[in-house]
Amino acid sequence: MTKSTKEIRKVSIVGTGAYLPEKVLTNHDLEKMVDTSDEWITKRTGIKERRIVDNGLATSDLATQAALRAIEDAGVSPKDVDLIITSTITPDTLFPSTSCYVQEKIGATGAGAFDVLAACAGFVYALSIGQCYVSSGAADTALIIGAECLSKITDYTDRTSCILFGDGAGAAVIQKSKGRHEILATYLGADGSQAGILTLPAGGSKMPTSYQTIDERMHFIKFRGKEVFKLAINTLTDLINDTIEKCGLTVDDVDLFIPHQSNFRIIEATMEKLGVPMEKAYFNIDRYGNTSSASVPIAIDEVSKSGRLKAGDIVLLAAFGGGLTWSSSVIRW
Ligand code: UT7
């Protein structure tokens, strides 16, 4: 249960975890399903393969595995967790929240639990909310999760979209700062006027599920790829420039950029516009595709376990997604 507020505290990531389903869907597998080729997918997206969850599993199953790994990494007990925030566009059910299922599965009895919906920008949205709770003293140990089963809302007859998405989960435990991995800033933004360019049309109150919505395949992700592509590059570039300016930094002060993994060419073009060499950008899209909310926390966990960063390094997270939404965070390692 969350407490009443006490004081303003600095907040750190004290543990991370990730979980990727074992089943791999390669570009060659997709060649057998739709009219595409490994060469086209690799050249246009940078993706070689993605992970796909088994039929009987849901987002909370992936989230639970990532959460347990983050909790172990943080050296805390599930009972210490007093707040769970999951970012997802593929909740187990519209309600209850996926966070409630995770709470029960990890045994975080009594912890506050709710979900955040900000698509691919959602993990940093959730991190920002968790940061406010911990910084104010309203929570001591918050579990922040980004988890998706995008394969369940992907149309495997549509070659323009089915090549992009994968399943996975990442998690971070945040607490009052002990000096390392401190969250220096988080920024959020949105532009609802562009909601229609990237959306899941059916299943909500606007277009409840019906035989017609199913016949028209409206229960799958729909997007206008070229428009999203251009907006993603421009928005990410502006977002990163704004973030470093607000933090009193320069692009050169950033040791590692962790962008949302939507398309390798989006990451490449953004870095080029910023004048940053690609060696400073983290990417794993070749292995996992676009996992929406999960992409940033999976990358943070991989970076954290790789030993690539040293104490004091500056890491910038930047994400962009449906809504439109965008979010960034600066972390001192
Ligand atoms: O994170 C947010 C979610 N992500 C997005 O919304 C995706 C953002 N957009 C993109 O990543 C890219 O726009 C795509 C990867 C979706 C598409 O790449 P593109 O370079 O913009 O290709 P395009 O849509 O302009 O298509 C070029 C050609 C077309 O053929 P014609 O008209 O030139 O004959 C497409 O029909 O490639 C064709 N095409 C394909 N060919 C082989 C489209 N998809 C495929 C495919 N395999 N899978």
C-alpha cells in the first residue's frame, strides 16, 4: 500500500530484469507466411528475428519473469514492493490491470498496482510516475515494468506490419538513491491530433468487438508506416535535443543513447541528425524486433549486465509511439 508523502528524495534504478520467450520467429519463417524476404526486412528495418510467446501465455506471464529477475537483481523481496506500474498495450484483460495479475504472481501482497498506456513511450512514462512516488516518499520500492505480447495483436497476413513486432518484457526496481544509476530527469509529451496514424481500432468503447470488426481485421495493429517513420525521426531528434538542453548537457556528454527499438533506420537517421556516431546508440532490434513498451527496459537490462558502462556515465533513454507519445529520461550510471 502506498504511504502519505514525506520528503523529496533522489531516485535510482537498483535492479533490472528482462524476459524473452524462447520461440524465435525468423525472417525466413516469415517468408513462408507472407510475400516478403529476409533481404527486404533486414534492409528496411534491421530486424533478423523476433521472439513469440506460446499460445497459452499472456503479458503478465512475461512481466512476472522480468519482474522476479529485477527483484532478485535489486536484492529485495517481493514483499518489499509497495507499488507496481506496468506499461503495456497488450494487457491480459482490459480490466483488471496486468499489474494486478503480476502482483498476485510475484506475491507483492498489498502493493498498489495499475497500468499505464502510452504505447512504445510507455516504460519511461511509468518510470516517471514511479519516480514521483518514490521521490515524494509515497512509495519506497516501486516495480516498473514494460511488457508486451504484440504477436496477439499482429496481423500475420499483412506483410507491412507482421515483420516488425515481437514479444518480451523488461523491468526495473526503483528506490531512494544510494548514488548509482540515479534518474536525473524524465520528460513526457503527447500529440493526440495524430492518434489515427498508429492504433488498434477495435475492442474499445469506440468500436466494440463485433463480427464485423473481426471480419475487417480491426483487432490488429494498424499504422501508416511512412508517416510514423518520418514523425519518429523528427520527434526523437527534438526530444533528445530538448532533454539534454534542459539538463544543462551537450550531446557529447551523453555516453550512451538507448532509443526505443522500432526500426534500425529510425535510430540511424536520428543519430545522424544529432551528429552522434552509431557506436553511442544501443540497439538490439536485430534480435527482438519492435517490442513496444518492453524495448527500453530490455535494453537497459542488457546494458546493465554487459558491463559496458562505468560509474558516472550519462545514459539517455528516448522513446516514441502511438498516441502520439514520447518520453525521455537521463540516468547517471
Ligand atoms: O514504433 C512504432 C510502430 N512502428 C511503425 O509504425 C513503423 C514505422 N515505419 C517503418 O518502420 C517503415 O515505414 C516500414 C518498415 C513499415 C516500411 O518501410 P518503408 O521503407 O517505408 O517501405 P514502404 O512502405 O514505402 O514500402 C516500399 C515497398 C512497397 O512496394 P512498392 O509500392 O514500392 O511496389 C511495399 O508494398 O515495399 C513493399 N513492402 C514489402 N516488400 C517486401 C512493404 N512491406 C514489405 C515486406 N516485404 N514485408
